[in-house]
Amino acid sequence: RGDIRLSSSNLDSSRGPRQHHLASSISTAMALQFADDAKIADLVAKAEPGWFSFEYFPPKTEEGVANLKKRIARMKGLGPLFTDFTWGAGGSTSELSLQLTSAAKNEIGTVANMHLTCTNMRGEMVSDALAQCKKVGVRNIVALRGDPPRGQEKWEATEGGFACALDLVRFMREKHGEYFSISVAGYPEGHPDSIEVVEGGAAALTPSEQWRARTAKDEATGTDIVMVCRDAKYKVEMEYLKAKVDAG
């Protein structure tokens, strides 16, 4: 499959001026030659305790984008190890996420990290996103399953896409070797989908469950509601996390 060229000449005419402008900016940037970014995995291995990063969400307006770039440049002075950009469900902010990640790296001079999710993403869409990242030297990716699209309660895999973050990690390593420094999600309390209300309250918890349980007050009855990822499910969570790490 050929690389998608995001320029105003071949974008759908139904797109507004903002999308045309952003896509054109990406196309112009990709026509240049950029050095590969530092790998976050290498930076973390060498960093002293106490390092931190900043995560940014793509704004909805061009004015917001301009303001965010100025803020990133100012906050760079605080010394973050890297800057991080989220990815809208189904690639809803894909062009802007990539533009901001590239700008942070190539214009502002921070190490940049971009989220990439499986939600509503077919395999070829992921391939295109990764190819575009390589063109601008972005090599730090957070591989995520992603949340369900707005209005959809349960997450479902897209036909021709990926069922989970583990599939995405394996795909990236298979197609791109060690080029990308891949991060994945970890859940110290257990994945939200695995957290349940405990009948019997705190007294029903094991010692390990007590460490990660959360308690909320039922305003109607005044009783405590105890929620936790039970030990059996937590074991599965840790095994899945290890599988993602082992995959790359």
C-alpha cells in the first residue's frame, strides 16, 4: 500500500478549512528530512528518580493549537523528560495528534511521544500512521486498546483491525523491528473493566485486595461501597501486562 499524502489537493472537499490547513502542514513537514528522536526507553533507563512528563490533548480550534504550542515551549523550561500527545478514538484527531507530536519534536525541541489506539482502526490505518511517524522522526509510541467510541458502551474490535494492545505491539515489532520505543498501559488497581463491587464490604477482601480497593459512600443509604479487582482477575491483568512487555 502506498503512503497517504495528506495535502489539500487530495483531501475530501467536505473537510473544512481547519482540516485542510492541518493536513497541508503535515504534508509540508513530511517533505523535509528529520532526524530520529531519542528513545524514551533509553532516556528512562538513564534518568535520575523524579523525572516527569507532560501529556497534552489536541485542541479543537486553530487558535487552541497555536496557544498550545506556545505553552509547550514555555513548559519545556520546566525540564520534562518528554511530552506526550493523545489520540482520538478511531483516529478522530489523528492528523492533529501527529502534527503536534512532530511540532514538539522538530520545532520546539522536546522528546515527543504519541498515543496510538486500536479503536475503529483497521490495519492499513495503523500502517499509515506509523509510516507518517517515521517520516518525521517520531519513534515513541504508546500502544493502547483505547476506549469505546462516544455513545458506545462496550468496546468492540474493528474488522481488519486489532483486538487489543498486545496485537498492536506485535504488529509494530513485526513491521518495524526495533525502530519504535513502545509504551503500554499498566493498571496498578486493575483495569476499570475488571473492577467490581464487593458484596460483604471490606471484611470480604484478601490482604492484597485491601491494598488496591476503593471505597465510596452511597449517598442514599450512607453505607460504604467497596470496589476492587479481585485477586484472580488481577493475576490475569499482570499476565497480560507481562505479555505486552515480552512482545516488545
